[in-house]
Amino acid sequence: MRAAVFDTYVPKKQGGIMHFDIVVPEQTGQTTVHTYGENYLVSKQQGGQPLTAKECQFCHVEEATQEMITAFNDKGYFIIEMQNCN
């Protein structure tokens, strides 16, 4: 299964920038990707922070791992936390 990776940088409420990748099945639309990103931000107590095409850009397509496929089946997306996500 092919997965699309969206490189995402969002300002945190308390300052700094969260950097994470939103990984979705390849044909997922941009609006859905943003919704998934907003859901993730809420889970990190960062709900309401901006998440648009400016903060979240398509990066590349790769082969999905089993962990990604499991997350796709469970909630539709997979997050790779890069920097300042905790």
C-alpha cells in the first residue's frame, strides 16, 4: 500500500514549533489530511492552532509499513512525531 507523507510545522500555544508528518493512504484529499492534523493537535492540547496548506505540505509517497496500515484502518492516518510534539 502506498502512503502520502505531509510535512507539517505548527506553532505551539506556549511558543516553539511542532514538527510532525501526517501519513495517509495515497489518494487522501488535502482537506481530510488537515482534519486529521487538527485531530492530532487536539490530542496534544494544541487544538485551534493554525493548520493550513502553509503549515502542512505534501512531501512524498512511500510504501506504508504495517504500523501505518494498522493506524489507517483504525483512525485513517498515522503521525510521525519529529520535534517538539510533547
